[in-house]
Amino acid sequence: MFCARCGTPCAENAVFCAHCGAALQAEGGMVSEPPGGPPQAPPPAPVFSQEPSFTSPQAARRALRPRRPFRRLSHRTGEALTAGVLILLVLLLALTPRGTGGPEIGPPRSAGLYGANAEFMDGQYIYYDGALVAGPEEGLILYQDLGLDGALLTDYQDYYYLDADGLTPLPEVAPSEWALGEDCMWYINDEGLWQLSYDGSQPALMDAAATDAAGPVCSPSGDAVVYAAYGGQDELELRLCRSGGRVYTVSPWGGVPVAVSDGGRYVYYLPGGDASTGGNDLTQAMDEQANLLLWDGDDIRPAAFGQLYASFFNWDGTQAAICTEAGAFLVEGNQVFYQPEMLLPLSYAALSTGWDELVRTMGDYCYYLNVEDLTGSLFLHYQSDGSLSLDRWNGGDHMEELVWVWSSVAQDNSYRLTPAGDAGAWYTQDDGIYYLDRQGRAERILESDRPADELYFIAASPEGECLLYGDSETMFFLTRDGTQRTLSGTGRWYNLWTCFYGVYYWNESGLFFVSWDGGEPRAFDLGAVRSSQGTSAGLMVTAAGADGLEHIWHILPGRDPIQIS
């Protein structure tokens, strides 16, 4: 086979051309005959003075296991030469491997941070750790949850930082573009790039050459930011600035930042954007389906190709799972592995069940998962024939298939699946409900002859030991030991809300709470419930009291209702 762009011979399973860097697995990337005559000779492979000598116990065990058809991306030296565009150097570097002691959840996110809208008023009721911080009369709204233990509030003019010490007014700024981290914000105005700490101190100018041509992206903690700046001859380049003011050039040819890890160790970006048409634009770069590039402080290498759907990172950004229209790319340090099918981390899928504790922070097309190590994590594997399996990434190029959830050939077109936090998953087969743990053990918990589309999965408890499922009339708690108990009793239920402690639900008889670990439901004497709306952080209920008037109640996880009006 040959590269369709430059004619260099290439292996059938190669992903990038070693000579010109073209994406070979994209449509039309390879041809059977060399185009335009004999191929050009590729440049010699780089020579390194020292080879990696570390072999971890995990790597030794992986060598004995059967391997899934992942393809390692080429790290031989390559060039993509186009006048005024990008020159790619794809180098193989030795990287000291990290310990892989298994996935661990990172620090907890903010405690009890909840903002409830107030009727006919501009401000919200804002709670922090169960205490009311501000009411509608202050005119504040919860602008951004910053993870860990802080949040940004605003009255539409000024900004305030909220943490356990209370509200801190921030200096007045007028940014054209900005990025928010857990410890500080970065912004750009006509004077350059600024860093603003949340402690109330004055902002510091970090780079006077910065421009808002590409929106800045900062690390989850905020200790590094990637942005566009004017370099030599007023050409746009992509730069990295770390806390303390040290500035690095990531790409002298510009680019669109996508993500940067804590400390600025890894930077992901898209080449593209035209300075003559207003600079670097994320949507434009994505439409061009440019390669997603990875900079590690020394070199640039391709990390993925095809239109970007989403990228997922572990706690510190040293690992990534990248989904594009071409398939899945797993990044571990300076190595990249490819599979032409879709893989989604189970931690991300758990967001649909309300467990936002599993996500540290998110931005445009990127999520930092609250997991220290993706090695050993479970993934949803959407295969090309429409089938779905649950796999485990054991590191490197080894993705181990654990169970088939649904097969396009062997089963009907229906199934139910819900992540059990980050511990495992509940799913249906044609003979009942199953549980899969992180070790790959699948066990049937409940035998059932009901079709999967009649078994409505609602949520699982945070540690995964209990499943809430049912239909429009009845709900059940099912624990891993096979114990099942009815939740809602009689009467159609109208709404429910799951939180860390248990489940709140509203039916014809009123509003109730029941904990994940069992016990009788607790009834709340709020009156006749008219409506409810909630998130994983709080619930607002409107009920008609004995006085005939409607009252608003706020319920925070594990706490007694608070009457507002």
C-alpha cells in the first residue's frame, strides 16, 4: 500500500504516513499503486543515545494476554511541508512510566453548592455546604462551579469568588476572552494576557503580545494557560504560560487550543485558523478535520485524526481517550493507540445518572474526569456493526473485552445499561439484570422474563451496590445480593431526584425520601406538591399549604426542607 499524498510505501494498518504525516486511515488516505511515479524515499529514523529500560510489572503481565486489534500510531520522524503551514516532527521519546495502581477518585468537588432561581427577582438563593450564602436581594447568580471547593458568582457587573471562607470580591476586569481554573482565572484584553487570583489581589500582566484571536484554555487547576500571541513579523503563534510568568512557544505556526494538563505538561491543539480572516477559530479547525496534535514540552506528535467529538482526560492529563468520527484514540504519556470504533469512558456515561462528582471540570469538547488513572477503567465500546460491549483498558494497546451488553445479531434491538458510579455497571440481558464489576466479573442479579425495554433503569447508588429501576407505576431497589424492595408503594409517581444519600420522589401521596441503604420512606409534610425541579445539588418544591397559599421549599441533600415563601 502507498500514501495517496506522497506515494511513500506504508503498512496496511499504519495510521499516519511516516514521510508526510497524512492520515492513512481516513477515506482515500491509502492507494494500491504509487501516485505520480515512484515514491520518495522517507527520511531515516531518529537515533537515540539511550533506549527506555523500564518494564513495569503491569507491562509484563499485559505481554502474556491476548490483544485487541489496536494500532500503534507511528512515531518515526515525519514532515508535513506546506508553505506557511505546519511542520510536524513525530519523535519517539523515553518517558518514565507512572505507577498504575488502579483508578482512584480524585479530591471531592464543592460541598453542597446550589443555586436556586427566585421568581420575579434577578438573584438566586445560593447555598454553600448547607448554609444560605446569598438571597435574591443580593442580585447574585451562580456563574460557574469551579470544582473542588469554589465557585464564581456575579451580579452581571462584578464577580465574586465563593469558598469556605465566604465571598471575596474580585477586581473589576473587562476581558474579551477568558478561561476559568479552580484557583485563578486568565483573561485577555487589549493590553495582553492577565492572571487573576481568586484571593482578591490585583491581576498580573503575563504576556503583552497575547491576542484574543483564539480563546484561551487553562488547566483544571488554573496553573497553566494556552493562548494565541503575536510572534515575529506579527505572525500568530500558540503559546503556553505557567503560573509565575514563564512563557513557552508551543507552535510558531499558530493553532487552536483544546486542552492543557495541570502544570502545562501536555497541550492538545488543532492546527488551523487564518490570521487574515480573524485568527484561529475552533469551529473552523474542526470543520477542516485537522489532526489533533499533542505537545509535551519537547516535541509535537499527532494524537488523533478526524472530526473531534470529545476528549476525556484523567485527573492530571497524562492519559486521554479521544473520540473522533474516525474512531477512538488512547493516549498514555507520549504513546498513542488507535481503534476505528467508538470508546467512551464509563465515568463520562455516569454523568447521565447525576454523578457529576466523576467529572473534575469540562470545557469545549473536553472533560477532565475525576479519576487518577484511566488504566483499569471501564469503557463503553460501540462496535461498527452496532453492537455494544463493556471493555477495560489495561494500559498501552490492550483493551480487554469483558461482556457483550447487546449484539446486533444475537439479541433484539433493546437493552438497558446504567453506570454504577465508577465501580462497574448494571445492564440487562434477555434473561434478567446483571452487574459487572471492575475486575470483569459479570453476575446475574435478578432473573426476569420481561423484555429489556420494560425494565427502566433510573440510577445506581454512588458505590454501585444498589440499582433503582421500575416503570411509571412502581419503582424497585435491587441490591447486588439479589434483594429487591418496592420503593413507591401505590400511586403513579410524577418526578424523582437522586443524590448521594438516596432518592427523593413525588407521587399522588406527596414528597418522600428513601436512602440507598434501605429503610422506610420518609414523608415530608409540605402540603400538596404542585411542581419540583432539582439537580444533584438541591431540589426546589412548590406546594400548596394548609393556608391555601403556594409555598417554595428548598431541600439540600441529607438536610431538612427550608421554607422560602
